[in-house]
Amino acid sequence: MRSIIRRREIVADELRYPGEPTESGIRVLTRSEWSAAAAAGTLPDPAALLLTATDELEALAPQLNSLRYIVIEFAKIGEGRGYSQARLLRQRYGYRHELRARGALKRDQLVFLARCGFDAFDLDPSEDLPASLAALDSFSVAYQDGYDSLLHLRRRA
């Protein structure tokens, strides 16, 4: 079983992604699978949705409360649109459940991902999870607002 970082702890991952066996765990639906299940009234409980960098969020807004997990896939290093999606989900749409970053992610990105609203991380398999967890404490102060709990310093005018 794969391990992830969730709320500053290393835990076993209960989510099962497309193509993985689902006999135990929570199945993550692609956007098209989720749309079909929502239209048919057959969304699983709890519901988990996998988004890509190109998925639009506006259509999700009415159903966000039914989603226990949203996973944003970072398909390649340097992909930045997932950061914006996380900010929109947390700030504009008020999503309060687990928001997970998954894919081509390195430990150096964790602080910035957390600042945008991610609270769970499924990192590149080559990353050392204990070292990555420690990286979340790299900064204690920030100059801009964020979703995490860093102390925010304001500039004097």
C-alpha cells in the first residue's frame, strides 16, 4: 500500500486511482466518470474526484459539498495550474474537505502547495516521505496571505 502525507502525518493512502484494484479503498473518479455518476444519481459516498490541469472548476461549484476528496494531478514538473485550482477551490468556492496534490511533485514544492490550500500530498515515488514532511517546516513566516498557518507579515506603507 502506498503512503502519503496528510495533515502533516505520513499515512496509508485509502484512495484507489483509475487503473488500480478497488476491492479495498475509495475509488477516485475521473471528471467524465464523476459527471456520468452525478447525472445518474449514483455518486459513491464518500466521493473522490481526480482533476487535471485543464479541468474547469465552475461546473463543480454546486456539487463541492458532496466531494470528500479532490485530487489535482500534476502530470509533469513545472505544471503550475494546479496551484491556481487549489486557491480557487479554497477561496472562491469554499471547499473544506481534503485537497490532495498528486504526481510529478518534489519535496521543495510542499510549502508552496500548502500555501495554496493543499492538505495532502501524493509525491513522486522517488521522494523520501520523512524528509518531505520535514520540508513543510522550512518557513515560518510569509509576506503574502495563504491558506496555511504561516505567520503573515504586512509591509508598512
